[in-house]
Amino acid sequence: MNRRTEPEHTPDGHYVVISGRRWRATDPSVPDEVAARLRSHLMAARRAVGVALREKDTTAERAARKRVNAAKVALGERGTPPWWEQDEKARKQRWEEGLRQLDS
């Protein structure tokens, strides 16, 4: 059976380490169902970036990259302040706003 393994995390849990590079970890307070929806949006947006690049469509590329960023921010992987500096209310508002943007 082929299982995906969890990436290594820094001791504080704020980052994952992939090929020696640190990346901000997904906010662990995002409910699983919400995180799955956001990841679905993220992957669709990444595919749209690829299509736009192949078609040399800068307008579509810009729109797709904006959706990638919105999903990453909602997951807590981007944005200021980082998720570990936000209170629970702000964290919930962040992912709810991201879903509103991406679902529209």
C-alpha cells in the first residue's frame, strides 16, 4: 500500500520542512472539512495557473494566482499575522472569508 507520509514539522509546529526548506504549515484549527474544500480550491487554482501560462493569458493567470493566494491565506499558509499569532476568532474569520471569496 502506498501511503503519503506527513512532512516533518518544526518543533513549534509552525512550519513543515520539505527538501530542507521551511514552509508555513496549515493552521491546525481549520476544520478538516473546511481544509479539504480550501485545498480543492487551491489545486483547481494551481491548475488554472498552468493553463493560463500555456495559453499565455496574463489576465487569466493573474486571476488564478489571486485564487491561489486566497486559498493559501485561508489555510493560514500565507498572510499577516501568521495563524499562531491570531486568536481563535480571527483564525475562524480568516478561513470563513476565504471560503466566501473562493465559493463565489
